[in-house]
Amino acid sequence: MADISNRVLELAIRIQQIPAPTFFEGPRGEFVRDLFLRENLKDVSMDSLGNVFARLPGRQKKAKELIVSAHLDTVFPASINLQIRREAERVYAPGIGDNSIGVAALFGILWSLREKNLLLNQDVWFVANVGEEGLGDLRGMRGVVERFGADVLGYLVLEGLALGHVYHKAIGVKRYRITAKTAGGHSWSDYGQPSAVHELASLVTQLTAFRLPREPRTTMNVGTMVGGTGINVLAAEAKCELDLRSESPNALSKLVHQVEEVLINASREGVKITAEVIGERPAGEIAIDHEFVKLAVNCTREQGLEAVLTAGSTDANIPLSKNIPAVVMGITTGNGAHTVNEYIDLKPVELGMNSLLRFVERAGERG
């Protein structure tokens, strides 16, 4: 398995070197599609969204299919420096853990199954999907789930840096772009007239003053704010992006209602406040005693690792929201995700690949 782990690492680096910002994953997707073809997998294709599919046949044609997925996209623009730095026990590179090594692990699972000459009961679909990050709004996984429907064994979602964690809950998310518009003017001669920047800042202060519950965990974040054309100008327009999250659909719904009530009443004479929904990730979960969860936990513990049950906002949100079994598992540990200092730890890769192989192998036995 050590040899396969090394191959996974080298492939992850090749994948990482291909820029794949959300909405521009095409070149990386084509690279993965060509690798699937080279591996002689069946039904290799790329859909209109850019998702890449390949099928490993099982022995039972009527058995439900297992879908193993990893997202192609990264948070980084195409202009980012993708330079790699190796240390004795780490590899540093933007996007190497989230999620280049996740995509590479699709092939690691395939290579391991073939090395052990394992033929599973049912087909395994390997999927490299688009649109997981940011404003991609899980569009790739929405298309994947629409393609396969509900009559599947379930989903194993790969996230590169999640080793030791088993995600079985999907955090609900709702995102808005809020715009403030005014007539604008000169900061001196028109002083006293509304500025869109001031109005938006006041609105953000009002929203972030809400007291949010710790249980269930619920959060609010203004991630971006832009506006104005000069230091001595009363801004005519300003915008911000608001992110709302909760472990509880009910708590999120309550927060959404509170926020929208403020937004509806925020406009006044000379000030127009508008908001558009720019993202919505549905919540969902499977119980901790579900076979998929127990299997993921056992496969992790067999490698001498602690298995932490947790919640997150991942591609698994889509199948979980539709009551389709799904878990998220990882390949290795690391840190700095979504930063230029992102890194992965090398030693745990073999443990992660072993746990993934055992999951796929045993899920097949249940088919």
C-alpha cells in the first residue's frame, strides 16, 4: 500500500498544478477524464456541468451502485502561484489538500482494488465533480445526484484533509449579496446626504448584533464588502456578501427570517437596500447508527486513528438532504486550507488510503 500512497501523492501534485477555480474546472476535469480512460474504466464521460464520471463494474448487475466522489475546484484564482515546496514530512502547495489529493485518491482506491484483485458486488462510480467551493453552491453534486437518483447504495465523499473525521451531518447554509444604493455626492459639499458605504456598514452592524445560539451551533459572517469610488466621494453603491449557517434547519430558518425582516425594512428615502440569494446548501444527516457511519468509523479506527463524528458543509449536503446515505472521509491531515500556506502531512496518507479501501470493499459486501 505504501507504493500506492506514493503514487497518490505524485498524482495529487500533478492535479494541483492545473488551475481549477470554481466555474473554471475544465482543464483539470479533462485531465482526470483522460486518466479514467487510460485506466480502462467503463462509461467514462463529462457532463454539461463539467462533472467527470467513470464506472468500475461489479459482479452483480442489479446491485445498487456506490458513488465515490471528490471535488475538482479550488478557492484560488487562476493567477495564483501554484509553487510546491517539499519538506521531510510535508508538501506545501495551494489546493494540495483541498482537494487535489482527494481527487487523486479516487485513483488510489481503484489501484488498490486491482492490486488486491477485488471484485465488488456492485458497480462503483468514480466522480470528479465541479462547484463545491464558494459560490459554486454544490452545483456539480446537484447534477450528480440528479443523474443517479435515490436508488443507490450511497455516497462516499472524499475531502483531502479530513482524515480522522467522519462527516454524517450537513450544515445548512444560506448566502446573500446585499446592495445599498444612494444618490452619492461630494464628501464636503453634500455632507449629510446618505452614503451607500455608511448605510451598508450600519446595516451590517445591526445584523451582526443578533444573538445566535451556541446549541445548535449557528453562525453569521460578512465575508466581503466593496463600494465607493474615492476617499472624498459619498458612495453611490456598496455591496457585501452574507453567509448564514446552522446545524439545525429550524435555527437557520429562524435566522433567515430575522435577517430578511431587517432587509425588507432597511430602505428609506434616498436609500435603497436590495438582497439576492446567491447560495443555498440544504441541511441533512444520517444517524450515527446507520451502516455507512458505523462502517466509516470502524475503517478509521482500524488504522489506529480516532474517529470523530462531525458536521460540515460539503458535497454530502445534497444526498443527505434527500435522505440518501452519504459520509465524508479524508485521506490525510494537514493545515492552512484555503490559504497559500496549505500543506498535507505525508505519513498519514497510507492510513487514509487503507481506511478508504476498506470502506469501499465492505460497502460492496453489503450490496
